[in-house]
Amino acid sequence: METSLADLCVALSEAVRRVGREEVMPRYLKVAHAHKLDGSVFTEADLVAQQALIRRLQAIAAVPVLAEEQTEAEQEAIWELASETGLWCVDPIDGTTNFVSGLPFFAISAALIRAGRPVLGVVYDPAADELFAAWAGGGATLNGVALPLRSPPPELSRCVAGIDFKRLSRDLAVHLVAHPPYASQRNLGASALDWCYLAAGRLHFYLHGGQKVWDYAAGWLILTEAGGQAETLQGLPFWQGSPWTCSVRACLTPSLQTQLRGWMRSAAGG
């Protein structure tokens, strides 16, 4: 008999929590870091946590694991061969720059993907001991409490926005600064947690110019199960394009998504 998604979520939550407590937090502020070819930061903690996740996740469901610290060739091969039949997708430490800088905003992200879409996702912030979880059709929770925790304001102009300016086009970034449609803005530096903060109602909309599948797989599911919506910056269906360069326009409510689309059309002169 196949294990239910609810039962898999319990097992995944425990596995991710243990990796956070046993492998990640004991190394917080205690490991050296280096830079990958793309300029991003990685540490020994990323590699150790990734190895521990692979062991634990394959004990839950024996499918391939696509992880951030693999080579691009490995990642692409796993996605092509296993996306339809099932794979785990993990980021052992999302927000590594925060991790090495002493900023307590980083997370472990893990999702089970079947037929090219997440059906189970967990994002764990070990510094705050906050675990966000969702499975397809099962709703989303934070430490067992249903999301969202609070409702967003009805008007875009009263919202708190999560925006990664660095990866947006120059024209859009300048327009957001010169004519902000929001009340306040944050850029917290850990994509998986940004999605979860949106799902919780701590942020109200989210813009990002390009993420890879381990940045968004679990967070997208948690947001959509909390009632939120996501599409690309161009307004295309979120999962339509490449898993390696997906832009994000996401809101916690359909009304805010409609308002944000309209503002962006106006900003583009359309």
C-alpha cells in the first residue's frame, strides 16, 4: 500500500528538522566559506547537510535527489530522467550568505516532485525553529498551525513587499523605487523563506527575477496551499518555462495579484 502524502509529510518534517539541528546549527558561525563559479557562497555545512538529507530522504522514498550543490550536469540529468517518475529536490542551506554572515535567516528546503510538480514540501528555519509544510490538497502549516497566519491588506499600497532588486530588470527596479506600489519593502536573502513568509502573511507580495527549482519547489507548494498565487513576471503560468531560471510574481490573494499585474502593465507603458 502506497504511503499517503500526509504520512510522508510527517517523515519529511522529522528528517529535515534533524538535519537542521544536528548538521546545520552546530556549524553556524563556525565554518569557513568559499565561492562557486557563479559567485554564490557555499560552506562545509552545505555539503554535510546535503549528504545527510540525501540519506534520510531516500530512506523515506527511494527516488533520485536533485540538490543545489551537485554539478549542473548532474542536476540536469536527474531532472530530465526523474521528473516524470519522481524526485526529491533539496537546498541544504538556502541563504548561505546569511548563514556565514551571522544573519539568522536561512533554511533547509525539501520537496517531493512527481510528474514535474511538487506534491510535498517542507522549509525549516533552524534558527527560529519554524517548520513550514504542505502537501498537495492538504493545506499549509507553520509548526502545525494553518497558514496564512494573518490576512493581507486589501490594497497594494498598504502591502509589505518582498523584492530581490538585484535580479530584476533595471527598468522595473528603478520604477519600483521611484514609484513604489507598496507601503514597505524587504529583501531577506533566502528565497525559500521568502515564499513561506508570503504564505504566512508576513509579506504580501513577492517579486524575483530568476530562481532555480530548489529555490521555489517547496515554497511554491506552501504558498499555493495557503491560498496564494504565483506566475512569472511576464504573467505566464509558473511551471511553464525552464526549471533553472523561473521569475516570480506572487501574491497571497487573487485581488492583490490582479492589482500587481495592473501596476506592472502600467509601469511598462502597456
